[in-house]
Amino acid sequence: MHTDSSPLLPVEVAQALRDESVIVTRHETWGHPQQHKSIIIWDEKGRQYWLKIQQQDSPFAGIGIEAHALNTLQGTELGPQLLTQGCLNDGTPYLVTSHVAGTPLSDTPLTEALTEMTECLAAMDHLPVEVWPQHDGTHLFSTRPDLTGILTETLNRNDPNLANRITTATAAATPPMAVPIHGSLGLSNVIVGRHLTLLDWEACRIGPREFDLATLAGELIDAGRTHEADLWLKTATLL
């Protein structure tokens, strides 16, 4: 499927793509309900891009939030490049990003990406809080009550200080430390390629770093990669 290149993906083309019954590639959100439709597109030179169109309204995630984050991330390698954004005829937001070549962490041993993963978290700690997407005061762990149960087994195998730190962040009405976080750090949102890139920033916000740690650990445990979940939590919490 080709698009006009000047400007890249005008609204009429995005509208037509949504209205067609195109096959949606879902590798960014395997196993989870999507808030958006992701469509792979090409320009006339064969260059590959991703079109994302908002599918559902959510107080915790949205295309506008992702566009805000990707603008903030320009100049870093933390996320894909935001190429354009706009609204369809009915006001539905969409955006277009560069395609990130690589393999999702769901198909990659954690050891091959662990150093870059921890470097990503450290880099996010230094992003400007004042321009990062802001949300209401709802505590993040209330949106994922499963994380507490998922982590129990892992925490019992790790040292008490680590367990206390994460369970405190889980239970606290006010997070103990608020930093820029990804908010949806799943295995398929981590792409290991020329450099490590995080996809799908729709749920990013200011919040407890422990939420990102717990989200990835939970997905590793669900995938039967319990040893890697242990390694992830032990390594990442040393930052």
C-alpha cells in the first residue's frame, strides 16, 4: 500500500486506510487489548512506516499522549521518530512513525538486551518532567491490579529490600518516586535491533519507576521466563 509523500500521509489517505478492511499488524500489543489500529504502510520509494489510528477512548492511553512523548523524545533513540500527526474527518487522532527494524523482546533472550534496557530506564529518569505527558492522580497500580499477584512469587525469591520497595510502590496512594515512565513496558514493545527502541508510548506518564519494572517482570513470568524476571528485577532496581 503506497501513500503520497508530500505531505506524508495526508488526512484523506489515513481516512481511506481506516475505512478499508486492511489486515492490522499487531506485534506491538500481542496478547493485550489494543487502544489503536496499527497499519504498516510504504511510500513510493518502498520506505516503511507505521500508521496508528485511535480506536478507543481511554483515560490512561491515547494517540495524543504518544505524539507528545515522541516529540519530547526527538534526538534520543528511546522511541521511533514521529513523522506526522493529525485527525480524521470525525476528529479521531492518528500519527505516523518510522518503522523500527529488529526483534521484539518476546523473541529475544533478556541477557541480549539487559544492559540497554537498564540504560533506557536511566535515560528516562533524566527526561524533563515538566514537559512529559501528565495525567490525573489515579495511582497507576490501580489500573493493573494483576501486577501485585504476578510479582508475589518473584519477590519471595529476591532479597527483602527489593520486595519491600516494589510492594510499597504498589500499595502507596502516592508513589514514592515519580519519574517519566513508559507505562506499557511489555515484551513486544521492546525492539532489539541496531539499538534498543521502545514502542507504543500511549500510556506514558509521570509515575513510579516500579510500574515499568513490574510490568515487564509480569510479562516475563507469564511467558514462563521466571529466571529472566528475577534477573530483570535484580538488575534494574540497582539503578
